[in-house]
Amino acid sequence: MKGKGTVFGAITVVNAIAGGKGVTASVKLETEATVEVYDKPGEWVVFINGKKQSEPRLALQTVEVVMRSAGKDPKQFGGEIRTESVVPLGVGLKTSSASSCATALALFAAIGQKAFDPRKIMNCSVEASLASGASITGAMDDAASCLMGGLNLVDNLGRKVERSQLFKKTLKVLIKVPETQSRRSMTKMEEVKMFGKVMEVPYRMSMEGDPWRAMTINGALYSGLLGYDPLAALQAIEHGALGASLSGTGPATAAVFEPNMEKEFRSLAEAWASDGSKVIETETNNEHGRILSLD
């Protein structure tokens, strides 16, 4: 039994760590998972971009959650999971949520489900992310944008998508991925949560139709809290970006531009790349995730 699932990447507009509510924007960077299920007890083997994983906790937790939600005993099956993504891993670009959502879609397809309920997939991703330690909040906001496209405002703690809306036009997105490592493991999350009330402001701004200014405010606060240099985001604003922010817990920074600002977009890309950073050019995404049975 085989199945395939495809979802998209996302960037942070408002980080949910401090206050529990987050805003994310879907971007056109695909993650694809192919799952083969063996109808007998056995090991689950996991590959990411062709490399076998020695401790695939998130993938294994996704299998367990999906199988149980489908009324099956996960111990009665073995299989193989292959995930391919153009998104760099572990830099704040929602690869954990994208991977778990794509794997869940592929696994449901492999066991015979021809269509999917986004809410069910998101809940599976949240449960697997929490159980594996891949996320602090469960990251339903990340999963929502990876799976449903558009701009998503989510109460992570209440597990409620408060608003999901498609983009009225396609915006240009530039992402800087520096060579520095994520500072998540060094961050004292209890100190970050002290700013929960403060983060209600950019969340409310997003709800009232001003997500890109909210994104810039988010970036300024979280760069300080997590110990990152805010220069990249400041450069983006100087180049005319609608909004710019550290994405997730970094170190990636994302900036959003109007589609007609090609000159400014190119200029920022050159500035960001000048220190050896990887620079990704993409755009906002309105597509939903896709499911495909391969049998």
C-alpha cells in the first residue's frame, strides 16, 4: 500500500510561543512525502532528502497518531517514509509541520483514504509535534498554512483556526538563511512567555487586516528575545518590504514585497547574499495540500 502527500512551506507573521496565538503565511515551497505501508508488523524506515534517519521521532509519532485516528493498531504495520523538500531544515521555516502534514496525507492515502479533512490532518500534526518535542505549542498555525495555503490566524493552545484567508494577490517573498545555527535550544521559553500580553497587539493587528506591519513588530521583539541581529529585517524594510521578520525561532528571516517591486526585491537579495547567506526567492501560496494514492 502506497500513498503520496504534498504540502507547502510557511513563514512567521506572529510567533505563537509567547502568547499561544500565531499567524503564518503560506509560501510556494513544496514538501512531498511518499509512504509505503507493509501489512505486517515491522520497522518503519525514514528517509529525508534521500538520507536515512537514525532518530526519526516526528515521523514515527505521525505514524502512530494517524494509525490510531484511523482505528488501526500501529504495531501491526511496518513501512517506509520518504520525505523530499526544497526547504532548509531547522532554520524556522516550518519544516517539521510540513513534514508531519505531508506524511499524514501520504499515510492516509496509503491506507485507502481518497480525500482528507484538513482539521484531522492538522490535529495529527499537532499531536505528533508535541509528542516528539518538535514544537512547543503544537504549531497548528504552521500546519494550517502548510496544508491550506493563504494567511492563517490560529489559537494554538485552543486548537482553533480563528481565520484562514487566501491572498488577494500573489506577493513576492525573500528568505535569508544565514550560516548561523538556531538559538532555540539556548532560549529560556519561560522568559519569552512573559511577553504574551505584548504579542496580543500584533495578533490583533493581523486580525484587523494589517499582518505585514504586525510581522515587522514580531521580528523586532523576537530577534531581541532570541538573541539575533535584527539587521536583515531592517534592511528589508529599508528596501520597501511590506513586512519582515525572523521566522519561527530562526535563524531565517523572511520579507514580503508587492509584486511590482522587482528592483527593490533584487537589491535586497544581493545585500542579503553578500555575507554568504543562502537566499531563497519564492512567493505567497494559495494552494491546498494534495493527496494521491499510488496503488
